[in-house]
Amino acid sequence: MSVAIVTGASSGLGRELARIVAQSHSKVVLTGRNVDQLNQTATELRKENPRVEAIIAQADLADRNDLGRLLQQLDQHGPIQTVVLNAGGGPFGKFAETDPETLIECLNLNITANVRIVRHLLPTMLQHARSSGKTAKIYFISSHASFMRVPHFAVYGAAKSFLTRLAQTLRLELVGEPIDIRIAFPGAMATQFGARAGIPRMISEPANPAGIAKKILGSQSRDIVPAFMDVAISIVDKVLPSSALDFVVRRTQQRFLKENSTK
Ligand SMILES: NC(=O)c1ccc[n+]([C@@H]2O[C@H](COP(=O)([O-])OP(=O)(O)OC[C@H]3O[C@@H](n4cnc5c(N)ncnc54)[C@H](OP(=O)(O)O)[C@@H]3O)[C@@H](O)[C@H]2O)c1
């Protein structure tokens, strides 16, 4: 029996990732808050893969008690081979004008929940991978926002940078171990992300999450940048001096805010 967990599987990229993961696992645990949408994902998975066991684990990952309950629930499913840390999001707006509790929720969802999930699952995953000889995988769904400073998305962008750095560092701690850590850096996608964040319009044409999910799970790279534009952003971030980067970000942001002038 091979078990996978996909967080944020109730919509968008997570649903598409879960559909692909279901093709190669016998059990997939789907997490999210919206049970109706999780049921939709589970139904699609079962229809496409009649032998897969799709299990719904409802939890608000920003809530400490819910998260604790989820971790206990995960223990019932035996060793997990694939973890997809996809749930995420955050509020769009000026830092000084955003409700502080909303900012903390963003940290809880994008940072604390992922730290706790990985810390909870990793020892058993390691033990099982060592004894079975099968490499386990952890996918961190970061963002192109983790490459650079993102005004109006300061806490979300910084949280994704944390996630990226955590994954990169875990890789080093796990050198020689049968655990494969992958980091994905998607850019704008046509999901509920923008509406939830409060962005009326994305800056670039959003990509189809099904295509992005395919690229992420089909990639042989450990760092996966699914869109060409984001490869360019990652390079610009590395080569430009800080002040030049500020200039480029400010210009892009001005255009973005103009397009979203209803905000
Ligand atoms: N769309 C983009 O433009 C974009 C760009 C770069 C990176 N990303 C990243 O891609 C990942 C997937 O996002 P998406 O674009 O597919 O957005 P989405 O459609 O809004 O999906 C977000 C998922 O996360 C779950 N989630 C959100 N808050 C949660 C909470 N408090 N507790 C538990 N689950 C929660 C949602 O489930 P429930 O609603 O059921 O709770 C949903 O399944 C995220 O990590 C996002 O940061 C997105």
C-alpha cells in the first residue's frame, strides 16, 4: 500500500496534483476546510482511478487544534510515501492596513502548518524509506513570490521564502537519505487564489493549474519552475543589484496597481 497526502486538495492546483498523485498511490489523503469541494475531488479521483482509496481529512491548517487532530489522523494511515504541501495563500494589501490577525493566519497556514506536518511525518517516512528501499518524496509548493520582494503581499511572499529556504536546508540535512525534496515555484494560475487574496486581476495571464500540476509532478528537477516567465524572474532576482531590483519591482507594481485600481 502506498499512501500520499495532498494538502489544499479541495480546489485549484491541489485538486489537479491530487488527481495525478492518485494514479500512482493506493491511498490519497485529501485535506482542506471545504468538505463539499473535498468530496468533489475524492469523487473525481475514484472515477479516474477505481482502485484508489480517497480519504477526506477536513482541517483548518491555520488552527492549532485542527492541525493537531489532522496529524493524529494521519498516523492511522501508515507510513506516507508522498507528501504534497500545497495549501497556501495570503491577503493582498498594504502591510500597515491589513488586520494583524489575518497576517498571523497567513503565517500559520504557509509556515507553521508545513513545519509541523513535515516534522511530524518525517521520522516515520525516513524509517519506512530506509527499510523498504523506496525513496519517499516531499513536494513544497512555494511560489515565484519567494524569489523576490512583493509589495502588498509582504507576509505571503516572505512566508513562501521561508518555505523555500526550509526545503533547501532540509535537503542538505537529508543528503544520503531516501527522501527526495522537491520545491515548485508556480506563477499566476487561474484558481481561487486571487479572489481569496482580494486581487481583482492578476498581472499576467494566469496559467491552467492542470498543466502546472503535470509539469510539477512530471519534472525530474528538484527545483521546478513551471513557467518560462518565472525562470526569468528567478534569474533577474539573482543578478540585479538590490536597488535595480527595487526599481523593477516598483515599476511592475505600479502597473499592477493601476490595473487593479478598483482596490
Ligand atoms: N494561483 C496562483 O496564482 C499561485 C501562484 C503561486 C503560488 N501559488 C500557490 O499554489 C498553492 C495552491 O493555491 P491555488 O492557486 O490552487 O489556490 P486555491 O484555489 O485558493 O487553493 C488553495 C487551497 O489551499 C487550501 N487552504 C487555504 N487555506 C486553508 C486553511 N486555512 N486550512 C486548510 N486548507 C487551506 C484551500 O482549501 P479550503 O478552501 O478547502 O480550505 C485550497 O484547497 C498555494 O500554496 C499558493 O500559495 C498560487
